[in-house]
Amino acid sequence: MKFATVAFYGLALGLLAVGLRELLTGFEENRCSMTYMFEYPEYRRVALPRRVARLYPAYGLYLYGEGLYAQETRSLKLTGAPVLFLPGNAGSYKQARSLGSVALRKAENMEGGLHFNVFTVDFNEELVALYGGSLLRQTHFLHESIKAILRLYKHLKTPPQSVVLVGHSMGGVVARALYTLPRFNTNLVSLIITQASPHLAPVLALDPYLLDFYSAVRQKWVNQANKLRNVTVLSVGGGYRDYQVRSGLTSLPCPPGDPNKLSLVVTAVPKTWVSTDHLSIVWCKELVLATVRAFFDLINPETRQFTENPEEKLSVLNHHFIRHPVRLLGETQDSSISISDFPEAWSEVNTLRLAYSTPKDGQVKYFLFALSSRRKAYTHFYCRSNNLDMTSWVYGCTHKNGSSCVHAEDLSMETELLPPYKVLILRLSDLSSVTHLVVSASNLNGKQFTVECEWQRQESQTLSVPVPHVLSSGFTVSDVIVNSSGLLHTIELQHFHQVYQAFRISVASQCKVHKDRLPSVYRINVPWFREDSLTTVSVPSVTEISGMLHTSRPDNTSGVLLQLHTAPNCQYKVSVRTSLPRVLGQILRFCGPLVPVYTAVTLLLACGGQLCSILKSRRPADMSQVVGKGLQPHKVNVPVYILHSLLSCSWFQEVWSVLCLPLMDTLPPTTPDATFHEGVVPVEGWPHLLSPLLYIFGAAVAYWGSALFRLFMALVSLILAPLHSRPSVSRDCGTLRPRTQLLITLGLTVVGATSCGGLAIFAAFLLHLYRVLRLQMTERSLSHMLNLAPRKHKETENGTVDAECFSKSKECNGAPLLSECVLQEVRDDLQLHLCLSALFTLPVILIAPSFIHWIRNLRYSTQLDPDPCWPHIVPVITVYMLLINCNTLKLSSSKLLPLTSCLPLPLAVAMVTFSPLHLYRVTYFLLAALVPLALCCLL
């Protein structure tokens, strides 16, 4: 049985390791280019009012500079447009150097002296993603910093009235939180750009302040959406390389009809097309260049400051972040363009496809395509060119004279930029006033490029393939063969719309004739969210594409599309199979917060198993045995399923509200544009279906974690044993006298109330660990003594010590037998306290971020304010101290033990119901089980 348990948990740990490996390493290599400083960066501190400096001594405001610019701005007489960078969780204010340096270099080539003043805020590298007590303080300091920045421009005739904010990680959340301040003027911020910021929900909710902060921000932006409609916000997610903040969380919770709130993934940004990890999104040169280009296009040439027009801001952001038309922003589109010069340069194309490469010598060349004969047979016109110059290149002819066009409309604004070429797809039904299409292939500068165009019928070039079931584990393959007679083919991946699905998509291309061709582009297009990913390959080749989603499909939308920009006269074979490692990685990416909850559930049920064993046999079971039996999905998950089903009934909801119970915890929704209204949380059922698997993962962590904990304690006790000159041979080793217990409890309570609750809890935890270490050393000493002593006592019938010697020592005649009785008592107490210590570790882990925050801010304040531990400092410390003196003899004789042994199971169900989104509640449920246990030691 023990071997089967070890094998089962070994398999579970292996699956967990596979999922973690895929989550942490199963992505493309970092293809971001590094940004470099050409001169030594300098950060000049901006003086703040004394009141602000006194209120926020740990924070600071700096101006970024390099070389000559840094010298010119020493007096802080600034003339540029202000940009303020906000670092995120544990982020440094020096991360602004990438944005600041690129902006300075680009300003050197700008006419009229246009430039930016890049400021950055020092938030003391606080862990605000895990400790929410500083978020409101950071928001107030940001408000003061913005006012201080604008005061630096008072000497100008037309000083700036607003600041552009660029927030990384939690800095983006703090930027949006500005609007929750009662005295904040919304005109002070003209644009917010966030990078890898978890707007939808916190990654981990380890204290209530974090959730309260998110709730206030969400209510402000959702309930007052009309008032904030003119505020432009762009949120950029990092893609699959960012395993710290999944891109689904970067979606802005706002009404779907608000055009000024844009959410996208960096893989879909034109001229970027790469995935970034959580830190590289700040310095990724491709994304920084797109941001800086957008900043310069946002400048109003008259005021030399950022435009206040929401339509202009939206146009610029669409141009640089969503769909780049390969034209200069603001370039006028003439509705009547005369291109009838050079009649000999015109060629009419009567075939279905054009493939033309320009000669080395520059020339003027136009191709004419007649629409009249193609309207009935075809639906679209497709054209691509690897000439990436910012020029117009496709026109709609409205007046033709002979073989040339006299007047034409520019149709190039619908061009889309792909990595190797620009592509234009025109719908023929939208060209009713056009008689011919004109494609310009002129290369007066002698630059060589290729133009390929063709007529297309959408129905004939669109295929469908059902994806394999998620449980097929790669044994089922869905294939489709595309005999490429065209330049664009679309494959609809049927039934691919959930985030827990993950596939390996293989595309093999082969051509009969080997010649130079334009590269092929494979694009995963997700219609409901801007999370497209592009892969550029040569032909022929075999390429594997990762098929995963950042968001699930909302209702009534089309499925995922695989667009193949192909080479003509080649064959493409597309194979789709489920990838089990990637499925496990997706499950951990989206449901990871449930694993620690189930780990706590397993340890809590293990403690309950110990109590039941003491109640029945007056002895605790081995810790590995009870932890192994802590996996009880039939007792934990089934009641949660029932509650989840009953809450869909209105009558049960009324009963639930009458009992004043909180809402059932659900993980953040995986659909984009999900809004949270007060009292209403969108619920998705698929995480509940995966609960047994997540329970197994959590139980595996508890099982192997407890094994490592036992090994660690044995090694530490072995190291510390020489320090105790007189080893104890009593089960009372490491216990405290009642008066000492009381004094230590009062002292730690005072320390927790006046400094940091985490410090007091950690100290109490160490005292209990000392008790475990002493038991471990005593058990080793007694075992050594019995191995050396001869066995002269009479053995019982079954060859073991009579169990009654644990309660009636008078039956244990003789010193050797007494020593063996004591050894068994010490071993029993050791098993009990090992289980309790593993349980005590969970609250210590949960309070660790606030404890670390307090340590790092000791030079500014000796008291943590606010302290997430304050509601439970006294009960936690009291329980820890009382249980130090606990032993199996006291528990077995307690009248409260039968009731206490029944509590872990209902508390485990409650923990799964109310803790996935509120991890700090785990401590409350553990206390509900430990307080009666501590009372058992007294009564």
C-alpha cells in the first residue's frame, strides 16, 4: 500500500513538473533586441514639497537624462513634453532608461526641437503585487508627482496641462487608480500606456488590501465608464513568455463599446511580433520603438505638447499598435489622383495571378486589373509586396483612357504590415464605383522588390478542420492538405475556443519546382481578442506552431483561424494534435492559485486524520500515511459542485444572502472585456471540472513537501544536537512553563501590534520548530540508548510493547521497557508536531510579503501600516504557543477531541469554496481548526 501511495504521488509530481516546465520554459526564445544607452544615464532627483517628502520618505521623483541633455536640464528648466514612467512590483525607477534613451536618440533627428522629458518614480521597489498595503500610498504619491512635474513648466508660454503615464506591471494598475482619488483632476493625465499590468484581477490575493484596491479601481472604471470615456488607455500583454502575469489579466475591464480602451498582446503589435517576459517588455527595443513613434505622432505641432483630442490619440494608437498601413500617419489621401503619365509603363493583366520582380534599373510600372469580368466569379483581390517603403501602391481607377488610368482613388490605407511584406486584401463588393484596379510597381530608385497579386474566391480558399479532443493526449491527429493554387488560405480550427486547450500545429510545405519565393507567413488569428501570433518561414520547410489561447471565446463569435500566406504552386500539410504538456501548462497558468489551496486542504485533512487516529487508538499515525490519505476529492469536491449548482437557483441565492455568506470564490474570467459589477461575478464552470486534477497536484505538493520538511528537520536536529550537552529523554523536551508561555504570548502580541504582525507570528513559529527539533533529538538519543542496552525484559505475546504502557506506566516494569515506552511516546508526539508544523508553515508563507516589506522599510518606519496580520495576530500566536506543550496523552484524554476531529472536513470544503481568489482566508480556516485543538490541550 505504501509503495502504491509513493508511486501515485510520484506520478502526480511528475505531471506537475511537466506542466511547470511547460509554463516556465515552453515558449519561443527571446527575440527582443536590447536597447542600449549611447551615453551614461543620469537620474536627477526632483525636489518635492516638504509636506510630500515628509509623508512619503521612501519614494522619489527623478528626471532621466544622458550626456549633454542631462547637463542642460540640471536647472530643471524644461521645454519638452512630460512622460512619467511607473515601475511595477519590486521594480526600479531606473527601468525608465530604455524609454528615455530611445526618445532622446529619436528627438535628435526631429525638426523644430521636439523632445520629451522622461520622468520616473521611485517606489522603493515594493512588493505591491503581493502586499497591497502600499498601493494607495503609491497612488497618492503619483498624484503629487504629476502636480510637481507640471509645476516645472510654469515658465513656458504654453505649458503642458497633462502628463502621459507609462506603467509597467502594477505601475499600470496604480496609474488607473488615480481616478479613484476624490481630488484628482482627470485632465492631468492625457494618456495611459500599461505594460504587462494585471488589470482584471491580482495574480495572487495574499491580503485583503490588494482586493479592496482592485475593487475600488474596477468600480470606478465600470460604474463611471461614461465620465471616463475620453480617457485613452492602452494595455499591452507580454504573451506566453510572461508567466508571471498572463496576458488575459491585462485585458481592461470596461464596456465593450468604449473605443478608447485598447487591450492587446505584444505579439500582435506591428513591427514587434515577439513575445516578451515580464521584465523584457520594458526594454524590448521593438516595443519601445513603437511606443516612442506613437509619442512623436501624438505631439500637437502648435503647442508642442501631447494632443488632447481623443480621436487623434485613438488614431495614432491604432496606427502603431493595431494595424500599420505602411503609410506615414496623417498622410493625406487624395480622392482623385492622376497617374496617366508614361503610357508605355502600363500593362493590363488578364490572368488570375500576377508575379512580378522589378529590374535593377529604375523604371515606372503600373499593372491594370479589370473588375467587370471578375465580379461574379471572385469576392476578393489579394496583393502583397516586399517593398516596405511608406508609399501608396494600389489604386481604384474611376476614369480610364485607353490602356492607362486618368483618375484613381488611393486604396492603400487598408494595407496591413506583416514581417516579410505588406498585404492588401480588397473586398470587391466595396468597389462598386471602381472599374479597374491599379498596382504600382515603380522603382525609380532602383530598389528591387517583388509584387504578387491574384483574384480570390473566399469560399474556395477557406477550409475547416475539427481539432482533436483535449483528452486525446496527442494520439489523435487532424490533418488537412492545402494544394496551394493561391496566395492566401484560411483554415478554421473548429471547437478551438477554450484556454485549457493546447495543440501542436505542424505545417509542412513542399514545392515541385525549386526557385526563389517570398517567405510564407502562418498567422493564428483570434477574432475576439488582439492576441494574434505570426510565424515567418521559408519554403519548403516543416514548422511547428503552438496553438494556445490567452482568452476564451465569448458567445456568438467565430472560431480561431489559421491564415496561411502561401507560395503559389506548393503543397501545405497542416496537422493538429493535442499537446499534453501544454495542456498542463495552460491549466497551471489559469488555475495555478487553486494548487496552494488544495495543498492547505490536504494538510488540514492530514491533521484531522491524526486526531481521528488518536481518538481511536490513542496514538497518531505516521505523518506520511495521513498526508497520503489527505486526498479526498469525493468528500471535498462533491459538496463544492453541489453548492455551485444550487447557487444557480434563485431561492438558494436568497438563503445564501440571508445567511450573510460571501460569494463563492471563482477565478478571474478568461473572456476578454469581462466586467465586474458590484455583487455580480461572472462564473465559468470549467475550473470546477478540473478541480480533481488540481487537488491531485496540491496533494502531491503536500506529500512531497512534508517529506522534504521531515528530512530538513532531521538534518537540522543532527547539526544542532552537539549544542545540547545534556540531551533530554522525556517527551516534555522543548515545552514551556505556563508562566513563560503567558509572558512570551503577551510579548509577541505587543511586538506584533507595535511593529509587524508577521514578525510575531514568525517568532512563534520558530518556537514551535524548536519543540519539533528537541523531539527529534530526543527520539534519536533514546533510539541510540536502546540499541546499546541489552533487552532483559519480558516480551509481550505479539513481540511488541503493550499499548497500555502509554497510559499506565506502572505496567512497564524495568528500566529498558520504560525507555522503550518513553521512546514510543516521543515518536508519537514527534509525528503529531511534524504535522502541526507543516500546517503552521502555511500562515507564515502567506504573511511573508508583508514581513519582507516591513524589513525593507525599517529605516523609514518601525511599524507596518496597514498590517494584514492584525485581525489574527492574537489567536495565531496563542494557538502556536499553546500547541507547543501539546502531546498525544493530553489529546487522547480531552473531551473536546471528538468534536475537534470532525472539524477539518467541513473547513476544507469551506476553504475550497471561499479561498481560491482570497488566499489570505486560508489562515482563517486553519485557525478555525487549530483553536479547538489548542483548547483540547487545556480541557
